[in-house]
Amino acid sequence: MAMGLESGWDASDFVPHGVCLLWRTDILALHVAADVLTGLSYFSIPLALLYFVHRRRDIELGWVALLFALFIVACGSTHFFSVWTLWNADYVTEGVVKAFTALVSLLTAATLWVLMPRLLALPSPRQLAEANAALHREIEIRKQAEQRYAGFFNNLDEALFIVSIQPDGQFVFDAINPALARATGLDPEQLRGRPVTEALGHELAGSVMAHYAECRDGGVPVDYEEVLDLPAGRRDFHTVLVPVRDADGRVVQILGSGRDITDRKRFQEDAVQTTKMATLGTLAAGMAHEMSQPLNVIRLWTENMLTRLRDGAVDSDRIERAMTLVINQTERMGKLIDHVRMFGRRDDGGYCGFAPGETVRNALDLVRHQYELENIALFEDVAPVSGEVRGRPLQLEQVVLNLLSNARDAIQARRAAGGDAGRIDVVVQGDATLDFAVIQVTDDGGGIDSAILPRIFDPFFTTKDVGSGTGLGLSIGYGIIDSMNGRIEAVNVELDGGRRGVCFTITLPVQPLSLQDRELSHA
């Protein structure tokens, strides 16, 4: 058997292929030329494939090109062996090369059939052209949308800005529109791409970034008013922040709009001041009477002392008693004057914590004597509130005075129609379970027509005669209470003895006192 294998691989029994061609030069030349040219061509194709794969590393099936290159090299090798065997009977080696070529061919063919579905799914040149055209149309549509957005963003009178949120949580200005630049005096180019703290400075940035963080963390729009010290000066803004989410639902940007309400705020403050002065005007008679009493006492005692001095009947005890009385009466007038002066001045202060009961008592002290002169009974039940309300105490006093003034007008109107003496009840109480302070002002002036009751807080709405009121008092009061996060309501009520009237209820949130404040309040 071994001898059979050896004889099977022994090429000495074979003759070169040229013998079969009778060594004819023309036929040999034809075979040699054809095989050499075919082999060279086969060998050049893999070089081209290798160059293509090297330059186009992005192609996913580059390894298939390498497999084809190996297949083509194997095929080219068989052609060179065909030339070799024309003169050399080396058919065993040629067979090995052909067997290798067959193996590579089978592998290439199998791979090609496996990849056929993916290859068939590749778009045709026409499909690629259509997709490319659609992509160009999409790009053009996006460009037009961006141009419209830019026109909207840059030409809108509303001040707009965009803040991006970095992975580390830092806020960075993406853009501000010209309206915001005009309102604030900030330069858009200096803000774009810069962190908020760097662009605005730590003090100004600190006041706005708290709202940005609230919008980012809550994921809901944030609406607030703020006062900012800007290059354009100190300005009031009403700002709205809207979170912008990515595909995963994360807040990645904040779209903000700001409206300069400085002029509106000034107008509101002027209206508050005007109403305050009108309230003082209605209290003038009562205040004059309040001051005339201590003045009369001082005059009587000083006249008495002068008479006794002339008669030489003055002793030191009586002088001391007279001077003490004069001092007490002047202190009484001084407190009244100080209170009126404080109430009448423009309130430009910030919010602070204060006791609502004390503020209500101050308002009652201003009108008490005037209402006594007009035979209007004023009853108060001011209970202590376990905490403070936040706001401007003089503004709350103004609201209470306006309610008292309206109650007085209603009672006088009822009297003019034949009614009896009037009564006003003022109650202050705290709701410990809900952390609210409640202020109620109730009169027996006959009530308000139910058809117009829902409109009484509208600006310039009034039921009084022309020249008797501006119709701004309740509207301004509503705004003051709303700015303190409270509410004010009015309902008609039935009172004892068949009397009717209106009950105004003010509800204000209460902040608990700190331990130190509680100790001071009990000291």
C-alpha cells in the first residue's frame, strides 16, 4: 500500500503538458499568453480590493472583500501553474493548489449565499439618490424652521433667553434675544456659552439660579417676580421658566421669558399711595378730634396754672402734676402724628415678618374716635396668633382701613334711608391646625347686591356716587393680600335682629416663630 501511495505521488511517470500540444510554438504561446495575462489580472484585483478596504474602513463588510481577494489569488495561482506544467509535469503541486482554490471557492460561495439577504437589502443607486434628495429636503426644512425660530426669537418684544444644563449641573447661557438685551443692558455675545455665575457675577447669579434649580429639579414651569440690579439699573421682572426635556425625559435646557414690569410696579405703588392718602383724608375729622382732646387738656391746665401763678397759689406738687399731664398728652399726640406720618409715607421697604393683630389694632386706633363721633360702634376681638405673617405691615393696615371705611360708608348710606346706629366687628384669630391667620371685618350696612358681589374686587368698579370713590380700594387691597400669598373674600351675612351686612375675610399664611422670637415675645 505504501508503494502504491509513493507511486501515486511520483511525477516521474508523467510528461509535461506541452507534449499533449506537440510542442507547437504557436499553441504554446497562446496558452502561455492567456494564462499569464489572466493570472496577472487575478493578482491585480486583490491589490485593488485591499486598497479599497484600507481607504474605506467604515464599510461593515470589509472582511468579505478580503475573502474575495484570497479567492481571486487562489484562482490566479492555478493559471500560473498551468503555464508551469507546460514544461514541468508537476501535477501533484498543481492539484494541491487547485484543491486549496476549491476550498476557498466553497467558503466564498457559502458566505455569499449567507449574506445574500443583507446584500439584497442594500439600497439601489436610485434609492440612494431618492434618500439623498429627501435628506436635502429635510435639511432645507430644518434650515427654514431654524430661520423662522431665529426670527421669532430675535424679533419678539418679549424678553427671551435659553439656559442649557451641563452634566455637572452648571447653568450656561445659550442665547438671549435683543429684547432682553435692551431691557437688561446685557451683551448677548458676552453671555453666550458662559456659565451664569461667570456671566452675571455671583451676587446677581445667586438670585436667579435658585429659580433655575427649582425649574430643573421640579420639571415644571416656574412663575415668579424678581427685582434685579442690572447694567440698565434696578428693574422689576415677571419671569417664567419652562423646562425643555430630551428624548430620555431629562431636563437639559430652560426656556425663559421675562417681562419688564418696572413701570407697572411704579403705577401700582402710586395707586397704593393715592388710595392711602384718600384713606387719610376720610380720617381727617377723626384725627382732628383725636388731637383736639389732648390740646384742650393742655390748654385748660396751662391756663389754670397761669391763673394760680398770678394769684401766688401754686405749690410744687400741683406744678409737677400739671407738667406730667402735659407730657402725657403731648406723647399721645406725638404717637398719633408719628403713626399718621409713617402710614402716609411711600412704602418702599421689603417684606418682613410681623404680628397681624398689632397691625389691625393700629388701624382701629386711627378710626376709633371718628367712628365714636359718628355713633358707629366698633367692636374688636384680636386674639394672639402663634406666628408671623410675611409682607408689609403698613399695606395690610391700609387694607383693613379701607374695609373699615367701606363699612362706615355702607352704614351711613343705610342711615340715610332711615336705618339706626351701625356696628362694625373686627376679629383676628389664628388657625393652629392650618397655620393661617384670619382677619374678619363685618358690618351691618345692609349687604351688597348678590349680582355685583363677584365684581367688587375689579379695578375701577364702585357702587358709590360719582366723586365718592375711585373704585380702586378693594382692587388694590386684593393685590396686596395676593402678594402676601393670602386671599380675601366677601359674603353677605344675616345678623342678629334681622340686620344684614357684609363679612370680609382675609386669610394669610403664618410662619412659626423661632425659639428666640418666642422668648422675646414672652419677655
